[in-house]
Amino acid sequence: MSLLRKPNAYSKMEAEDPEERNHQRAQYLINKVMENADYRRRRQSPLRVRICKLKVKIGRRIKRLRKTMVIAISTARVKVYKQVLGQLKNWKGLFGTGKATVNLPPMLK
């Protein structure tokens, strides 16, 4: 009988239950996804970690610089505002009311 069979002939397989086939396929896909997730977690290169830390450090410095700039600009604005108001008060005292010039005693009599 073995002489009648071809050497590379396929053997007939048993018919599988479709539910069992779906279950095996789902198990295979779940294992594949878990392996990929585990592989990604393990394969994080030291260079990538250093780059992430550097990004965080740069972000913190930019945030701190922004805060100091806002504070410096607001204090400079307040100082300029006070100086302008002081000058306006001086000018108002000198030129604002005509009484100040009228009440002065004449220099040459």
C-alpha cells in the first residue's frame, strides 16, 4: 500500500470545530500582541531615555525663563508708569495752574 502513495502526498486532516479554530486564533493574536508590548518595553534604548530626560529639563528651563520674563516685564512696566506719573505731577505743578506763576514776587522792580 505504501508503494501506491506518492512521497509528497497530503494526508487528510480531521475537520476542526469553527469555534475551536476561532479560539485558537484569538489566543495566537493575544500572545502576539503581548509579546510585542513586552518587546517594546524591554527595548527602550538608553539614548531614548536620555533624550526624554533632556526634553523635560529643557521644558522646565523654558517655563522658568517665561515666569521670570513675565515678572521682570511687569515690574519694569510698574516702574516706568510711576516715573511717568511723577513727571506729569511735576509738570502739572509747574505749568498746570496759572496761580503759581502769578503769585511769584517780581524779580526786577
